[in-house]
Amino acid sequence: MSKISESSKKIDVRGLFCPSPALQTTVELSKMQVGEILTVLADDPDSENDITELCHKRGHELLELKKNGSDLEFTIKKIK
């Protein structure tokens, strides 16, 4: 994992369920420049696998995943 810098963008998809968190993450990443950081807040248990897989398949770097109860916080660096 790379050094984590301040987020360029943050989205809150808590209260949304599969596939919405992953879809909204994809949309936000598509609007960003390479090297920018996206923070995603989610609470759907499926988001952990969905967003992790999204990063892997699309070549983005999952810098960090924090878990606090049912809340998940993803820090993603746009690579492509």
C-alpha cells in the first residue's frame, strides 16, 4: 500500500445497498484525475467485497479499509 494523502473527494453511500455503493464509486472515480484519492463511506456488508473487487478489476489502488461496527471507510487511489 502507498502512502495515504488527503482525499480529493469523499462520497457517503451509507444506507444504500448492492449494487449502488459500487456503482456510485465507479461513477465518482470516472470523474477524477489519475492520482487523486477517493474516500467512500458505506454500511452495506456487501460493499467490502464489491468495492475491493472493483478496485482490483479496474486497476485502482485500495489504500486503506477501515471498519467501525457496520461502517466501512474505503480510501482509493485512482490509477487509470
